[in-house]
Amino acid sequence: MYDKQNIFARILRQEVPCQKVWEDRAALIFCDINPAAPIHFIAIPKGEYESFSDFTINADADFNQQFWQAIGKIIKKTKCLANGYRLISNCGIRGGQTIPHFHVHILGGRQLGTLVGAD
């Protein structure tokens, strides 16, 4: 069951401020408060979606497309397209997801290193 009090739901309701870089009907994209790279944005869909699977299965095709297009526009706008970038979406507790609202991290602006440590 979707937690309506998670931080991203509260940001969408404008109860918690964010440094917005993009907003449209489908997406809100803002600066991460603890950036892991010179460019580090969080993209969240405007809706109650817990994970990537929840979003891709339950969001209608047009909304889904608009969300991903917003991410593409930010990548182009911030010059990540020419210099390289990474998109990350952690899913579930074992996948490292700490906020139960589907979101995508957009990182760039430096060499990012390995994706996952060896365990």
C-alpha cells in the first residue's frame, strides 16, 4: 500500500520545498539534497507509484512516455548527453530503495566509477 506521507509525496503536495529544475504534467525533477555527483537530480512521477515495476505496469502509456521524455529533456539541457550520465532507480529494500515512491536519480558531471561494488 502506497505511503502518502513519504517525502516525495510531500514534495509533490508542496508540503516540503525542493530546488525544482523541471515540472510538467507527468514529472517533477529537482536537485538531490545530498548530491553524489556535480549533477544529481531526482525525477519523480506525479502519482502514487511505489517502484519502477508499479509505475511501468500501472501508469498509462502516454503518462509513462511523458515522464521519460522529461528525463531526456533534463539530460539534454544539462549537457549530460555529451559528457555521459547515469540513471539509477533502486527497487525494494534489497535493491536499496529507501523512499517508497518510484524515482530516478540522474547523475553526471564527472567520471562516475563502478556501478556496484563486488560482494
